[in-house]
Amino acid sequence: MDGGKGEMDATLQHFAHQHRLVFVQDGQITASYQDRRCRCCEESTKGTPSYCCSLKECKFFLHKSCAELPPTINHALHPKHALYLVDLASSHPKPKRALDFLQITLDDKLENRCYYCGMIIRGFTYRCIRSSCYFRLDVNCALSQPSLAENFPNSLHDHPLALVRSSFNYMRVFLNQPPDDCKACKKPIDEKDLHYKCFHCDHNIFSLHKECVEIPLQIKHPYDRLHSLSLFPYPLNSHREECCCYSCKIIKWDGYVYRCSPCNIELTLEDVSAPQTISVSDTSDHEHPWTLVPCQMSFTCDFCGLEGNRTPYICTTCNLVVHRKCTSLPRAIRIARHRHPISHVYSLQQSDDDDRLYEECRICYEKVMARYGSYFCYAPNCNYIAHVHCATDRNIWDGTVVLEGDEMSDEFDQNMITDVISEVKVGEDVLAMEIKHAFHHHNLMLSFKDQIMDDNICNGCMRPISSTHFYNCKKCSFFLHKSCAELPRVIGHPIHLHLLKLERSYDTFFCKACGRLHDGFMYKCDNEYCRFELDIQCSLLPDSLRHPSHEQHRLFLSHDYRGDCRGCLEKGITTAYRCTKRCDFAMDVKCLTLPQTVKYKYDKHPLTLAYYDNSDPNQMYCDVCEEERDSKPWFYYCAHCDNSAHQECALGPLPFMKIGTIRWTLHEHGYLTFVDNIWDCPPCSICGKICY
């Protein structure tokens, strides 16, 4: 933008508009333009000096103060890169390829929220233009000075901390991670409350409660009557790697500690604040108060079976020794990965009235020790059991407590078929021949495998129609596998904390399990603070399974895996299906849901997913892109024609998008038509132009 004195003050060429802007006082604006809103801040321009477009039909307005904002700034919250003033309405490039569409849609899904105040930005924003950085501030936050934590020592954190009431972490939102933990006390931070956050660290991962910033740097404690205890940012790594004590396995403590180095004493913030007695809550399965033993001692917790090394609580009436956290274990809880409530039992012998087997925890698939507490399902013909620390893990349990008299929802048994018009008998089975489905406006008719046409795709799961029975619409190209038509309205899934409801997506969405773009049915979290969306194929995954790539052992879902995917070699995956025998094998959900066979237009045979390649490394090429191929990642192969292809080359960039028109909010006309090739592009039905 340019400006100056005299005549330059009267007109302005602004980066956000193609025409020159004219400076006007409030009295010069015609009545028809009264109360026009500023493009930058979305506030009214009435009563303030402003600029407007010289062409009245444009109706473009800017406050004088907004028009004179600096184009770039350096900000204390983002010292790594400069921030550029951007008009959100015109900042998205037009996509020319499917991969461009993927990136722009990803940006859109992350939303234009201010990283400081957490509010949605409308109008202009200051943002980092690095492709891998999503940092942005609204104009008011960008021009204000944040309140920093004073006198906070560098020994506890290297960077300044800003006081915020709400903050936006794009990695947490997009990956559907739980709320940030306080790095001092390890308890969740309610982002509606005032807290301190570091904006220097990658992905804004460092946050502290306001009260934790204000804790003393030294304290006196009965544990050490000779010395003061000093505050440190992390504990000493004094435990062996495979340690299964309470601190290592349950708390996984890496928060602040008070330490006396000469006496080798280390207390977590939870230890320091431990009360002498704990009363029993209404939801607990224990009826007596607990008493603190204020000393370091080794013990095994009777309620969870894990070791402890200090400050246990005891019940002298029941002769029980437990961790502090275990004193508040609920009597019964509900976890999304199991249909029935599960109840806490002191030991398996007390509830073993029949011959049911209790061998493995159904979450981690390690042995459950019968003499210690666990969570157990009392439902008939159900032998579900889990370690206490597994069932109450924050990735498994959302805190839902089951009270006496609570009833199960019947939505688990209901599907989206609203009416059965007619039925037909096939063998011994009676099948619905004509149905009404909540996600389609026409009746659907049952069809059979011999009626399948080439390239028919299920509108539910976006996979080819290949099953024996399926439903289709006689009036339009709408198809559903019979199983997709009968999907339950509500499910619990091991990948997510909350219950999920079946919805039809009228826009594209990214599955939070596999990361792929879809436009079919989805299961969506009903929690207002959660953005979890799951495609149908991923919704069918159980908590344990067998896979052809690792037939010798079962695989189970792990939320805290730290390693590489065997299928694509991606490093540092966290959610993975790993071997129950703990051998070095794991895969992410994206590789787990790869189709076993795919069609390739230049091969008359289907390509089959292959897990290893013994060919000459010098002869490994992809026959689609003609680039070299690594021997370790899985690939697609035709044994008849000796054709090989990378996963992404065989599937294409958008394998689960149905050919046709979809709604896309970033396009100027609101819709896009997906076609096989760019030369098949039809003209836009609104403006008549080809949409590139």
C-alpha cells in the first residue's frame, strides 16, 4: 500500500482491493452507504474517517486506521518469523490440482482463529506465511502487548510466558488431542480460564496454570527437616526404562518437582499438596476414609496393582494400601470402546462366581493380576476386563461415571432405515426389499451382485460395491452396501473418548483416524468442544485384529506408541495397531485401511497390496510415476504383468471422493465437480466457465 501527504491522503491503492480507495469523512458518505462495515475489522465505519472504493458497486470500506496498518510486524509471541497482514477473504489460492485442494481444505479445517485470544478471525489477520506454520493473530491482539509472567526463572522455562484466557493449538485441534496439560502439575488446563502459554515452543505445547506460575521456588516439607526443597522443571531419570511403578506407568510424571539433591528426595506437586485424610465420595466403591502415610515407602497398590514408592494412603479397616489417585476411583465407569459399563473390583476372586477366563487386559493385552483391583464387566456372556490404569487412561476414558439406575441408550441398536416398504425371503433370511433411509430422499431398492455395474461406489463408505446385497436408488446414482444402510446411529469406538453419531457429510471432511479426505457418511463426535470425525471404513476397526502383513500375532490399538509405521515408514506415530506380543511391529490406521486390491487403468488385472519385495533393488520402479521405489514400504503389485506402484500412485490423490459435485465453501461458487481427468472438466453451472 502507498500513502503520503496532500493528494496521496485523498486516494489509496490498498493490497486488499483492486481499485483505488477514496478518503471520505463521515458526512460525505451517502445515506445508502451508511453503517457499512470495515473489511479489516468488521466494525461499522459510521462516524469515523474511512476509505471507500471509488466504484460504488464494490462497496469496499476501510477505517483510516485499518487502512494504515503496517504490512509486516515482528511480534513477541512469534519471534521466529515476521507476521504479514493478510485479507482472509482473498488469501486462499485457487487450486489447480487435487493436491492443492487437499492443502487448502486442510488450512480451512484448521479455521482462522487467533492464537492468542482463541477467537475466530474475520477480516484481516497478521499471520506467518511459512507453509509449515499456522500462527496468526487478529489485528487487535497483534497490535497489543501481551501480559508476561514476571520473575519467572529461566531455569524452569527458557522463553517468556504470556497470560491468555483462551488459546488455539492447531495441532491439538486437527489431531483431536485432549486439552493441554499444565507442565508443572500435569493436570488439564481449562482453556476458558486464565493460564500462561509459551508461543516460542513448537506447536505451543508449553502451558501452565496461573497458580502454578506463582508457586514458591523453595519450600520446607516434613519429608526433609534438614534442607529446603527447590523447584525443578523435571524429575531425575532414576528409574529403569521398563519400570512399572505408579509414577512411570500411570502418572508418567515429567512435570515440576521439589527436590533435595543431598538427601535424594523428590516430590511431585501432587505429593506436596497431599491432604492428611481423604473422605469417600458418593461414586466411590469404598466406604471408609483414607489416611496418608507421610513417608517414602515401597508398596503395591491394592486397587490398581502397580508399585508405589512414597506417600500411600491406607484404610486400616479394610487393610488396604493405595495411591492417592486410586482413592477416588469410581465404582462404575463407561468407556467408548466397550458397550457395557465396567465396574471396579478389589480382586477377581471376589467376583469369580463362574468359570469365565480372565487372562488379558482388553486394552493393553498384558496379564491382569487377579489379587489386585481391575475394571470388570458384569454383563451376561461378557468377559471384558481391563487394568485400572488402562481403563482410566485419559485416551480411553472421558470421565463418565455410571450411577445406580443409569440405563443404556437404545441408539446402539437403531439404524438410519426409517421405514421398510417391502420384504423378500432369500433362503432362510427375510431381507428388506424396499426401504426409506434418513440420508436419501428417494426409496432404495435391494439389488444383488449380478446387477452391479462397473465403478459403482457406495455413498456411505466410498468403497466399490462388491458385496452380495446392496441398495440403490432407481432415480439417481445413489448406492449403499447393505451393511452401510444398516449402520447404527451411535457407536463407541476405541480410537475416540466419546460416543459418535452417524451423519451424512454434505461437505468434505478429514477422517481423524486415517487422515484421508472423504465425502461419504461419517461418525461425528457430539461433544461441542470436540471436532472428531471418522469415516465408515475406520469406524469398523475393532480394538484388536489380525492383519495379513503380520499373521503370526494379533495387533491391538495403542494410543501411546512411539515408533515407526511398518507400512509407510512414517516416523513418530502415536496412534497405532501394534503387536500384542510386543515384537517390533506396528502400523498406523492409514496403512491398516489400505484396500487389499485396487484397479489400475493400464492393467487388466487388479493390483494387490504387497508387504515385502525381494526384487533386485536396482530394478525397483513405480510403473505409474516411473520413479524409483524403496523396497521397505508396502506397494501394489500385479504378478501377471509384473507391474508395481507406490501406494499413493495406485490409489490416486483422492481415492475416497466420489466422482460428481460436492459442496466446497472455499470455491467462489460454493461447489466443485470431481472428474477423472482435467480434460473432462465440465463448465461451472453458475458462470459457465471451466473451473480450474
